[in-house]
Amino acid sequence: MDKATLIGLVMGIGAVLGGQALEGGSIHSIMQFTAAVIVFGGTFGAVFLSYPLHNVVGAFKDLRIIIQEPLRDPSEIIAQISKYANKARREGILSLEKEMKNITDPFLSKALNMAVDGIEPHAIREAMETELEYMDEHGKVNSKVFKAAGGYAPTIGILGAVLGLISVMENLNDPSKLGAGIAVAFVATVYGVGSANLLFLPISTKMEMRHRHDMILNEMMLEGVVSVATGENPRLIEDKLKSFLSEIEKNKHPVSSPGSK
């Protein structure tokens, strides 16, 4: 499990609830069903209106990637491709056919299978780059779904606040109903701003980072397979693939540009 995700969730939500308790407020006071219905119902309604159903469902299915550590180790992939390069150099590209059953990564398996079938390296690159473009677009849409939710939630929260204040104004002559209306007004704002900045936008950011990580790995594997099919020196192939590691590390620890906030 990704420890950073767990720590972020506990710290973010815990800070809000803990701050409420430290100020002497009751945690129960920010548990408003009506406000939750307005904010989350309105937010997801806007998301479903913005994106096709299969995109929204796909985004929620991909939520698992933010709690899992990356399953593919770049160093292991480099070692694997280097082994294939050495074997192909000694015994020919057809000798890799026996290795196909041991490959679990579908992208690597497909690319290497094309090489074993004798397809020209430039044709392999063109075909797999087309697949990479589709995978890139698919991954970006998933993160955009949660980014959209993060944009809608605060606005829906304000809408909930306005509705609560309308209820207050309608019941000025009945003090017993004022408390509920004011509570909905403030809690709806908390739900909108809180869910956007503690859930939806962070989820979108982590999805983008994981997607970029996967894309770099796929690009690295494609470069490796094309190099093997071309018959390049195994040591040169290994050095070439290791150059991708710096980009992967950079993606793990993104640096903000000067002056950015």
C-alpha cells in the first residue's frame, strides 16, 4: 500500500476534525446529511453530465492505483530487456519466442512478440506508439474526472450555503428552525471546499503522477524492444534504458518551477 496516500488522508481529515474538537466544537455538528446530499450529489451530477458514463466508471476503478505502490520495477525491466538483448545477440531474435510465456507485462509482451515475428523495427515503433497515444489519453481522462469534481465541489458548496440561508430567511419568525438552516449553510461550504482540496484534487494529482510513471516505463520498454530488434549492442541498450531512470525519479519528486505557488 502507498504509505503517502494513507498518511495524507489521515493527516488531512484528522486535522479538520481535530481542529474542530480543539476549538470546543462537536464533530457531530459538521455531520449534516442534507449538506452532504447537496454537495456530493450536485458534484457527481455535474461530473456525470461532463463525461460519458464509461469514463466516470473507469476513473473510479482506477482509484486503486493511488493506494497501491507501483507494480513494475524499472530496474527489473531493464535487467529483463538486457537479458533478452544478450540472448538475441547470441542465438538470434527467434530464440526469444521461448521467453514469451514468462512475460507478464502486456505492453512488453506485444512489442516483443512483434519483434520475434520479424516485423521491421520502425513498424514496431509506429504501431506501439499509436497504442501509447491511446493509453496516454485514457489515463489523462481518468485524472481529469477527479480534477473536474474538485472544481465543481466548492461551487456546489456555495450553492448549498445559499440554499441554507434561503431557508433561514424564510423562517425568521420561527427561531426553532433557524439553527438547522444556518448549519446546512456553513457545513455545505465545508464539505465543498474540504472534499475538493482534501480528496478530489489530490487524487487527480496522484493519478497524473502514476500515469506519467507508467507512460515512461512503456516508452522505455518500447525503446528496449526496438533496440533488440535492431541488433544493437546489449551494453549500449542497457545504458540507453538507464537514462530513463532519471526521468522516472524526477516524476516521483516533481520540482515546482521558480515563482510557482
